[in-house]
Amino acid sequence: MSNYKYFILSLVIIVLLPAVSFCAGTPDFYGQWTLVPHKSSEISLYRTLAVEFKQNGSRLTLIQKWGARRSFADTLMLKTGGADNKIPITNRVFPSNVFMGLSMPTGSTRHVTANWEGHGTILKVKQHFMIRGSEGEAPVTSVYTYKLSDDKDVLTCTITRSTRKDGPEIKYVFKRAGTKEAYYMKLQDNWEITGKLPEQAFLISLQGIANTQGPKLYFIYPDNWPFTYTQHVFDFYQDQRNYTFTQLRSLKQALKTFIKPVKGYVVWDKNVRTSLIVAFTVAGLERAVVVDEDLIPIAKEAGLKPVADFRGRFTGQTDAEIYTWAYNQYWSRCNKGLVIWMGGVAGNLMQPGIADWGIKQKTFFNDLSTLPSDTAEYALANKILSGMKPMSLVMGWHSYAKDKERDHVKLTSSYGFRVEGLNTLPNLSFSSQVPKSKGFQFKNHHNIVPGEIYKPKNKIYITCVQTDGIGLGAWTKPGRGEIPYAWEVTMIYQWMAPAMLEFFYTEATPNDYFIGCLSGPGYMYPKAVPPKLLPPLISRANELMGKLDLQIFDIMDYSEGATVEGNTELTKDVVDAYYKYMPNAVGFLNGYAPAYTFAIKDGRPLISYDYYLSPTRQVDDAVADLHELATINSKRPYFLVFHVRESSDIKRVESILNKLGPEFELVPLDVFMKLAGEKPTFKERFLER
């Protein structure tokens, strides 16, 4: 064949390609789609709408089903590409609004054309028909435009009619049928063993089992729950991630809904609090719900059989004896990369928010003391930790009745493990399975302009950092976004609960600045970590910093005593390790309450907190404190890092800052670090051994 003929043939193919591409939709278009009601126009009577697309060559079948039990179906078999499809009208129902006095004239014909656009991602269906009103018939032209989202997960249909001249847009938003469908419950504000705890524990154990089949059950916790965001994240999943939730209102209804994955029940003894913690271990291993004696009838009614019964089993025994028995019975079958400390409140109370996650992950539960003087419990805690994998996670929290936070984290750090609190952390079995949106990238609100020169003035520069991460306290309280404010990010959420972290990044204002914490890829004390284990832990934290667009890192070490009386300083070796293995960090913070280590390297400062705002400090007292600090630290510029307890809202912080006077200047944390790096007036100081 001559070159000329090849040219003509190629030209014909090029001309025909667009036509071929528009005779059918992209494969992602086809299948069944269900309505996302809260994003869609109201549908009178039928309330919901489902659509289905099938393609056979140039012929498209479009099925619309309005309603569920009470329904109306409209099936269109169409030749695409602009052909005139004549569709007989066999039913008078005008489905998009049955409460308007309009009816379709049966026996007449609709003229329908269907065209693909946007390389098969848009379908336009135009209909010409007569409509019957009280004064007779009138002609109508309607256009249904179906458009596939860029991520191919959402389909939007907009409807225009020649007879509708004003009012809101008619729009229906769909997601793929059978996806992102879940249930939710509202938990009561009662966590007493003699109150509602048995029911709450039952539901949380059911949640851990239900969510082994995907994100199926979500709880909205009371408003005063330590993690204040459960309603806000629920709204985010519903509004931004297109989840549809059905509310469950009773234990029986919840168990009936999720009975299939439940394999039995385990009975705990209300007279022995620790038996519930052991029951959580059994619940994970056996896929069993936890019940007290009063809830056994509900389990039996559902057809469940007992897998363990602890009534009377532990009477008169110490926690060390109970957990030793549980260790011998169950440890060999448990997850060796994760362990749960079901601590926190004690006595007649328990707040097992993390239990669903531990049950889903088949972990060993305990609340053993990590105080060395509690020899039996301490020895067993050591034994458990020694049997875990490198870089394991220790989740939950220590018992407030047994030991201190510093004892707990010191022991876990000695194994190079990471602590992620608290025992109240909610819904992780659900959120761990919700990926971040397609194409979403974690972007921080940086304030440093590349190439700009930052020269500090003779002022007092102050910057504010919230304690205890974004999950607790002030994020949902008044004032956020009004002043520059730094928030500590729980970095493991990047892989453990990415959509939940997306919620915070999406909600952040330009004044909200995220930083990494706490001492590693989780909470740890660097001085307690064996020296050979510290570099890989810092490197892992540095990797997470990069993924989350974080440039400042927070360190804390209470391995050598209490907040004030103990030695919270860092050695030069530890500081050097952070500088070496976090080469992209623009600065570091140290401490919780005031600490005293300071360093500077290549313009990157390590600055300890100079002030801690306790929840009880009065505004005028705090103002006087800050003025006194500025008097004692008389060199200018003076760099003052202000750590704010999570129970304070930003309005309270603002009221303090507004009284400080013109010599003080509030700046974002990254600008603060840049200025301090340009003219460090603090003296370098390390812990001397």
C-alpha cells in the first residue's frame, strides 16, 4: 500500500475515533447507583431514587426506580448518538414530584435522545413529551444530565425542564449501590458498672465484630466525651465521603443487624471489674459479644452460645493473678504487634472506647501497673512487652488508680514501642477502614515564604501550641481560626485512620498549623529508648512528617521523674539524633510543662516551652506570669513558647494575649522558629550526665 493510502487511512481513523469514543460511556458509568439523600433534592412520597445503566453496543438501557417499598420504575431502552427513540407512555405517574397536579398522558409517546459527552463521562438524555395539567395538555422538554465525578465514585444528575423557570436546581447525587452503607448509634453518658456500662460494653464489643466486615457501625459519643469530634467526623463521613447511615436504637436491633459475624457471647462478673477486661480479649479471639448476667437473655434470644463464663471465676483474686491466668489461656493466640491497656478511670467506672479496635485486631487487654514497686503486675507487664514485635503499638492508657503516665511510657519506650492513647479513643475499628479521598494530599498551612528574609525585631515573640493533639479538647470549641495556633498531630493516623485525619486537614483554617509529635512515630521517651533503637524510630517519624507535610516536631521526655520535680531535659546525644534523622525539620519543641533544653544548628532551633497554661489559671494571673517572664528574660528578641492545656478554648487564650501589650507579638509557629533561628537569644543547654 502506498504512503498516500496509509495517510488517507490514518486520517479516516483519526476522524472516526471521537465518534467511536462517544457511542458508549466509560465502563465506570455502568451498574447500579443509589441516592445520597442529604445531597439531593427532596423527592416527594417516594423519598429515594436508584438508577441503573446497561450498555449493549450502541443501545443503552436506563432504569430509574423511584421509591423502595412503594415505588415506580421507568425503563428506557435507548439508541445513543442522537437517535430519536419513541417511548410509549403507559403510566400517568410524574415521579419527580407526585404532589404536583401533573400526569403523563397514557397512550401518547415520549421522544427521547441520548448522547455521550466528555469521553463517556457525561450522558445527556433529552425528552420531549406532553404533560397534562388541570387546564389540559402542554408540551415539555426535559434534560437529564448524568455526570461522573473525577474519582468515578459519584454520579450527579441534574434536571432542567422547559416549564420550570425558577427555583433551586433539581439535583440528585448517587453513589455506587452497596457501597458506603453503614449504621450508627448514639451512646449514653453513663459508664458505671452499676449503671449503663454493661450495655455500653456490649455495644462496643459488637462494634469490633461488626467492623471486621468493613466500616459498618459507628458510634456518636456524648458531648462531654474526651474525644469531642465523634459527631463532627460522622458529619464529615456523611457529607463529604457520601456514607449513608441508618440509626439503630436498641441493643436487640443492633445485635439482630450484625448477628451473622457474631459467634457467641462471653459473660463477665460485675463483682470483679477486671473480668470485663479479660472478656474483651476473649471477645476478639472468639468473635463474641461481652455480656453481664442481665444481658444473657438477649444473647440467648439471638441464638448465641456461651464461649466463656467468668461469673465467680476470679472472686478473691488479685489483678496479677487474673491476668496471669488470662495470659496463660490466651496470649499465644493474640496479636503480637498491638496490646491494649484498658486503663483510665477506675473503680465503678470504665470508659472502653478503644475496645472495638482491640477486639477487631484480636489483642490482649489488661490494665497492669507499670510501677516497679508493684512487683507482680510489673513483672507480667514486662513479660507481655518482651513477647511483642519490634516497633509495636501499645494503645489505650494506663490505669489512673495504679501508676503514672510516666511509668507506663517509660517502660514501653524501653522496648522501642509507641504509645497511642487513650482508652477513650472511639470508633477506630470503623475509621481505620475509611481511606482518604482519591487524590487527597495532606497540606499544611505554612507561613514561611521561600526567599523572604526574616529579621526579628526587639520584641517578645510568642507562639501558641495546643497540648495533647488535635483529637482532644479545643478543636471543636469557640475561637479556632481566629489567631495563629499550632496543633499536635497523631501521625499514625496517616495509615491507621487516614480519612479521620483528612477531616482535620480539610477543616483547618489558614491559622491552624500542624506539627508532628510526640518524640517519635508515636508517644515515647527518647532517653528511655535503647540507643540502637532510637535512630530507626526517629527516621520513621521523619517519614510520617513528610507524608503529612509537617516541618516542626515536638519532643517530650518524663522518663526521669515528674513534670516539675523530675528531670525533663534532653542529652546532647538525643538532640543530635533528632537533628540528624530529621534533616527537613525547621525546628523542634521540647517539654510539656516548662523545660530547659535549648539548641541551635544550621538555623534550626530546638526550643523548650517557657510557659504552660493550666486549666485553672486565671486570665489576669497568666498575664502577670508572662510579663514577669519577659522581665527576667530581658534580651530582645525574646522567644516564648506558650503550651496550652487542651481543656482551654482559644477564646480564653485570646483574652490573655490581648492584655499583654504592644511589646508582645503573636506569630505562627513556623515564623517563630525562623525568627529564632536568625537571632537566637536563648543559651544552648543540654542534660549533663
